[in-house]
Amino acid sequence: MSHSITRDPYLLFLMSVSFFGLFLVGILALNPPVAGESFLWRKLVIGLIFGSICVLGILASLFPKKCSGTFHFKKEGMTVNKSNSSGESKLPSYRVGFAVRGHHPDCGNFSTHVFKISNRTFCTSCTGLFLGALVTLVATILYVFNGWQIGQESLLTVYFGILGIGFGLLQFPLFKNRKSPLRFLLNSFFVLGAFLILTGIDALVHSTTLDLFLILLIVFWISTRISLSQWDHKRICYACKVTTCEFRK
């Protein structure tokens, strides 16, 4: 397993496409095309699609182990044999037990990935994504049904959104050793950034086709973020010096 993004062609492809998409969004915001359509129910349709993504994100953050089958932590350890110098077994086989807290191993290497409240452990990133998705869902409802207008701040809104997505993706290679509060804020800002980009561009262009394109791009950003998170977990276990831990394999 490669512990560097630059040595992983798949991750490098995802990151390249993601940041090219952010660059493209920035260009569109500076030079918005003339919309060739005026779909009456544009806001409602786009709001329902994006709101559904927010709901799915909330469910995924509440049940991360059930929603992610590609890489997850098991609750049982591995069988280990200790041998003497002659190669004979010194002790009988035993299982190295460990707990899984906040869907992470109860290991010091993951201390920045979790936080505790009243003896309960929560995943920092999932909690940030949950709060961001919840706030974004409310904002989407207000934007669609309450006539909330971005107005003259559309360009600034888009660029704040670009920062949210960009830092949300860069948190893994650049801020991997930072404390839990930063992880929480970056993941909340990541979700909010998607909303800011979508609503900002929608206010500038008024195009259903472009909105749908942005939703596909947002889904790609989310997929990239998930892949980066899985890579980050594997990277930590790969670098671990505890040879008796099965996740190091």
C-alpha cells in the first residue's frame, strides 16, 4: 500500500480532477455564461436533489460502518504466536483485544480522529460532516422554499465554497496530525462549501443544466473525500510499529 498520495495513481487522479473542477468553478464565477434556459421549477428540482444528498450524508455520518464497506475496522484482534529463539512456541496463541471507538481503533495513533463526551467516543470527521450536512439541509430548504436570495454576494459565496471544498480535501495530506477541532471545522466547512458553490453559481447563471453538472461534481468531491479518508486510515496503520496489530497488514 502506498503511503503517499503522489505515488497512488488513483488518488492522484481523483485529486487532479477535483481541483480542476474547483478551478473550473472559479472561472465560471468570474465569467458566468449566458443561460439559454429558464426552467420554472429549477430551484425546487435542484434543491430536492441536493437536499437528498445532504440527508444521505447525515445518515452516512450517523452510521459510518454500515455505509462504508470498502474499509472499516473490526472489533476483534488477530491471533499471535510468541516464540523463543529456537522457533518453538513459548506461549499459547492468544488474541490481542482492542476496542473500536467512534469507528476507529482505540489506539493513540487515532487520537486526533476522535473526541469524547461523557465516556462516549465520537468520530471528529463524521460529527463535522453531520453538523455541516444538517446546517446545509436547513439552508437548502430556506433557499428553495423561503425565497432566500444570495444577491450581490454570489461571487464571494462561490469563492468561499471553493475554499471549503479545497481545504476539506487537503486536510488529509496537509493537516493529518492536527487536533480534533480543526478536523471538525474542516469537515463542516467542506459540506457548507458545496452548498455555497451550488447556490452561488445558480444565482449567477440560472441554468438547470449547469446546476446538475455541479451536483455531479459535488458527488465526485464527496467520493474523493471518502477515498482520501480511507487512504489516511490505511496510512496510519501502515506506519504503525505494533507488529501484532492486524490493521498494519
